[in-house]
Amino acid sequence: MENLGPGGPGLLSITSVPNASIHRRNLLPLARKLALLNPDDRKRLLKEHHLGSDVSLKNPERNVSSFAMQLRYKQGLESTQCKFSSRADDNVKDQDLGQLPDNEFKNLGNMFKELGFCMIELGLCLARICDKAIGGQELEQSLLESSVAKGRLIHYHSTLDSVVLKEAGRKGRSSKKKGNPKSDQGQCIRSEKQTECTNVDGDSDEAGISGTHSNLWQQWHYDYGVFTVLTDPFFILPYYSSESRGSDQGCPSPGGHTYLQILDPNKNKVRMVKSSPESFIIQVGESADILSKGKLRSTLHCVCRPTKLENLSRETFVVFLQPAWNKTFSISDYPTENCNLSGQGSGAPDEENPPVKLGANKLAEAIQKMIPPLSSRLNDGMTFAEFSHETTRQYYGGGGLQPNR
């Protein structure tokens, strides 16, 4: 509660989950492979495994590729219970990621569900613990009433990935004009440029710890659900040569960073989140902040790019736990100061560490301008569906503050 309450960062990590690192290692590299696949093959695979996407995969300028599935978790939890099934490919080592056979996607849907249900179970356990500390059962009950979470397998593009996609787009358009049925759209370009994975090890890339929105994979925002559960990210440094289309090398995190950043409103500082490969990160969303009457604090966060490692990509798996769409929010006894702040959730002042006004810092001011205040998105009696719709509209809609999602 110290981490999740008004005086904390609004997130924590959970370690020692059985087999978590194995399934993270097997699933996460597939995010990049899916993102760079020929569009027709990708479309077929996604349909086969009941996956969709909530970003435009036709846009070669995108910074992120996301592959999503709705996880209905009552039956899933009963069958999974965080006990992963054993498969032959569980023993695949990081250095072998580029040597996986053609059927590497055969267990994609099952791996997605198993890891997703395990993360849902962690979120439900945390909701139960928070309810005990706060009093009542509203957090856990709101999740059980929903019984649906969204899982996302996300690939954050490196500079090289962006070049690959743009080149593939040009080749695809050229082939269509010539009427060539054998378009190689989606194929990786070849490059003589080589980058050694060992360059990553000793480089903490402090220059990459930046709050400016021009160097972000994902802009500053609050998640509007109850909890967001994330794997520790997996980093890939591709190896390209004139003889090879390219192979994916798993790399240690630069300086141990996740490149997930949070804004700490109590100290008015941007902080980088570190975690271990076998851990899960859980963040508080705005719905938990509202339902707990401000006793939990939602996390303002972004994902930044490593400035010195332009060919490094970032893979992660995320589960968003949210209330039922018809869940009604009451803000009659929600702290009004939380509603009126863009960076809400600073909570009651602490005599030893009084909250610093966001306007006192230029970086915080810039971040604040990007965040629509909660007071403009939340009304008493509003359903979660209405709140999420209004939040999405103000962030990313036609007149939104962050049109380039």
C-alpha cells in the first residue's frame, strides 16, 4: 500500500512466479516477428489464433505494433491457475531465437492465453489485498463482474524496423503498379551494418532517460482501467548481413532499465522503472484511483526510446484489467483536488515531503499539457464505458491532445 497509495509511485513488481521467465522468453520475441511479417501471412496467423490489432498495421510510420485478444477469465483461470503446460520449445535459448522453425507460431494463441490468465490471477490477488487494506470488496468485485481483460503483445519498433517497414511499403506499392502477384512486401531489407550485442551490456544510456515527447515510443498517459499488468520487457538487437535476411538476438536491458518512465508528483521527478526479467510490474489505473476514493494512486507514465541504441527494439506483453462497461462511478466522496489536477492522485500533503506543484518544473509543465484533466473526463454517475470513451476521445480524438497515438 505504500507503493500504491498517494505517497508511492503507483506501481510494484511481483517476482518468483513459476515458469514466468520461460514463457516471457518464448512469447515476447514473436511480437517483432509478427510486426515484420508479410501482411498476408500476418493476417492469416492472427485470424488462426483469434488475435486482432488495435493499431493500424498498414501504417509504415507507426512506432508500435500491437496484437490483442479479449481474455474471458472465469473458465481460463480454472484451467490455468498459473501452472503453465510443458512444451518442447520451452527449452529454446535466447541465442537460438533466430533459428526457430517455420512453425514457430503454432502455439502463439495458447502461449498468449496462458501468460495472460496468469497475469490476470496476479491482478485479482492484488485487488483482494487492496480491498482488505481499504475496506470493502469493490476492486475485486468490479473485476469479477467484468470477467474480461485485454491482452496485448507489443513490439516497439527500432529505427531499423522503421526502415524495413517503409522499404517494404515502397516495394509493395511498386509491385502493385507493375501487377506483380509475387510481391515481397514485408520482407526485411539487407544491410551491411552490424551491431554487437556486447555494446549494450555496459551502457546505462542515461541520455535516453528523457521526458520529452519527441523521443518517446509511447506518449505520457494514465491507463483508465483498474490494474495494468506487464511483463519485464524483452530487448532485441537484430543482426543483418549481406548473406542473411536477419536474425533476432535477445539482449540484456541497457543498464537494467525497462524504459518505462513514471512521473512522481510528490517529488516532481521523472523516474525510470527497473525490474528483473522474471518479474511482473503492476500499475494502478484511474478506475482503481476512483473506486478507492483516492487511496490508490494512478500512474502517469510513458515509454521512452534509448537514444544511443537506435537498432534496439522492445517487446512486452500487457494485460489490462478493467471494470464491467456498465460499472457506475460515484465521485461524491472522491477528493476534489485529485479531480482538478492533470497529474491527479498526489493525495494529502505530507509534512516531510510536501507535494511540489507541477508548474514549478518545465518538463512537468510540458507533460501536464499533454494530459486532459480528470475533471474534464469524469462526471458523477458516469459508467466505465462512458469514461473510457471520453478519455480516449480527449487523448487521441480529432481534437485530442495526443493525436499521434
